[in-house]
Amino acid sequence: MHRLVWKIFFSFWFSLIIFAGASLTLASLFVEQARLDDSSQSPRDRLKQHLEEARRVAQSEDADGLVAWLKELDRREVVPILLIDRHGRDLLGRSVSDHLAERIERPPPPRGRHRRTLPRGLVQIPGGAEYRLVPDFRAVTLQRVLTRPRVMAIPFIAAAIISGLMSFFLARYLSRPIRRLSRATRRFGSGDLGLRVAPTLGGRRDEVAELAHDFDHMAERLQTLISAQRQLLSDVSHELRSPLARLQVALGLARQRDTTQPSPELDRIEREAERLNELIAQLLSLARLETGAGLSHTESVDLADLVAEIAENTDFEIAPSGRRVVIVNRTPTPVEANPPLLHSALENVVRNAAKYTAEGTSVEIALTPDDQHPGWVLIQVRDHGPGVPENRLDHLFEPFVRVGDARDRASGGYGLGLAIAKRAIQLHGGQVSASNHAEGGLAVSIRLPTDPNREHG
């Protein structure tokens, strides 16, 4: 019974049993009521009783009272009782079948012969019309039987309520852990590798619980692998620092010994050492951010001033190549942040755009409130470069990712700048995404909360 398939099977089976039992009870009540009616009164006696009631109502309440009485009688009785005038019309406007009209017009059988039809009573309104009270047995249908209040009421309502409650609790029982798994998957995908689902399910031992345990096992395994990868990255970067420092010292000594003529080989060694030193610095920065470090100190920072400083510095560097960095919109916005870390993140994004924008074009920066998410600020950086293939946009912020000829090693990058920027933005509670602009080029959107305790909606 701990298996989910059996829980679903027995829940639906029990609901069907209840419904079938209610249906049988309904039918038995109708049969029993019919039996009691037959035992207490014959059809002829019941018709005589209705005729007497109709005549009494007609005498005391006229036509309006007769209409009300006939409606109430039609609601109670399974066999429709009609009051038909001389023109063949029913008092309530119900249809009169041909066989019923023939019965009314047919003369009574001779005295002494067996009467095959019930007596046809005359109901007369004082000073008004005359009606014939006639039962229409052929109008009795299953729908009419099942819609009588005395037949349907309690059994059907009880079956509907019980089956509805069972279905509701079964749906909640099945959907609650699935919703938890869904939330855990989203948080896991956003980088929260420490989340576990199975402890929140209590003592469940069905397929959903097994799925939760498998998810937790996968999350634990991935967390271990990613932690080991981050630690390896950090350890290797630190270990490379020492031989690189010795290499730079040896390079300096070599230049001191031979100062008579330039040495292209030593110049090449120096450039490669500087590139290696830059790569190691970026690797260490990424490793530090991956472990959550970097936000030990925060203070209020005006994003407008920070963006203006980055744009000015980058514009000065790329101006000789015929490219510019311009701010198209800037709204003063204070945020709580680590100034060096946030400066580095935004600078990486702007420098990346400046690196790939075409000659004679500008990198455009816009700083505005996020209209779709109140309490958030939006920074958009757009270049006029070749853009990025759509299937590579989601991988643009991963370490060492290059997405084509325009963004390869020849550009001077290692594929770490945007990865560092993304992690720094996430540490500030923000989000970063990239998309190809409709008019060409790549557009990077950075969202930051103006309130550090606010969650993204």
C-alpha cells in the first residue's frame, strides 16, 4: 500500500464503489417508494384524489391557484398530470401527444365492458374554462424519474461530496511533493546545490519519495563534483603563481645581463608571462566568487556614478580605434554593494562589448528603473558587433566559453570575464542575461535590487 500506483487505484476504485452504491440506493428508494404508493393507493384512486384536489383548488383559487397546484404536482409526481382544455392545450403549455388527444376525444366504452382507460375527470373553473385531468404515462422517462427530488436528493449529494473530497485530497497528496520537487529543481538550477527534498516529505515511501531520494543523491553528487572542480581550479591557480613569479624574476635577470641589443625572444616571453599572470588572476577571482567570498563589506553605491566612471575609462581606451562608449540613459540609483566587486563585474561586461563592437560604432549603456519589477534597476549594455548564435546565448556566461570566430583567443580574452561578472552580480542578489538585439549586436541586461532584502518577482 506504500506504492503510489496502489494508492491511485484504490482511491478511484473506492470512489466508483461509493457512486455505484449511491446509484443502487437511489434506485431502491424509488422502487420502495413506488411500492408503498401502490400498496396504499391504486392508480385509479390516486387519479381520483388528484381530480378532487384540482376541483377544490379551481373552486377556491380560480385559474392562478390551479396553475400553481399543477406545477407543484408536476414537480412531485413521476407520471405527468395534464389539464387539457377543449382546444387540446395543456394549462401549463406542455405538449399534448396525439395518443392523448385521441383518448380525450374517444367516447367512453359501453356499460358492462371492461374499461381499459382511467376515468377522465372534468375540472371546471367557476365562470371560466373547462379542463380534462389526464395522466400521460407515455411521457415517463428515465431523466424524469432521476430528477424527482425524493429519488435523487440525499444519495446523489452524498456520493458527490464524498467522491469530491477524496479526489481533492488525492490531488493534494500527489501534487504537494511534485511542487516541492519543482521548486527544488529551479533553485538547484540557479546554483543552490545544498537543497535537499527527501527530508521534507516525512515518512512517504512511494514512487515520489524514491524520486526525491534520487534527486537528493544526484544533487549531492553534483555538489561534490562541482566543489572539487572549484577547489582544483583554486589550487592549480595558486600553484601556478610561484613558478610564474620565478619566471618573471629570471626574465628580469636575463634583461639585466644583456642590455646591448633588443631581444625579441625575451619580449615574447614577457608578453606570454603577463598573459599567464592575467589568466591566473582571473581564475583566482572566479574561484573566490564561486565559494561565495567577496561580499564581506558592502556600502551604498550610486550606480549612475559607477557606470559613468566605467564608460569614461573604457571610452578613453578604445577611442583611438574609432569606437566609443556612450550613456544613452542614466538614472541616479543608490544600491547596497561591494564597490570594487560590482565595479569589476560591470567593467567586464562593458569591456567585452567594447572589444567586439564594430569600428565606427558605439557601445550603448542605459541605466533605468525596471518597470516590470518595482524595486529593481536595469542596466543594459549593447554593442554593434556580430552577435552570438541563439543556441550559444545560454552558455555565454560559463567559464572558458567562446562562441565563434569573432570571440576567440585572438580577441585577447579567455572566456572568464563574463563568468566573473555573472557570479559577482548573483552575489549582489541580481541577475544577468544576454540576447541578440533586433537591429544587430549583443545586448546584456543586468538587474540589481535597490533593496538588498528584496527577492526577484
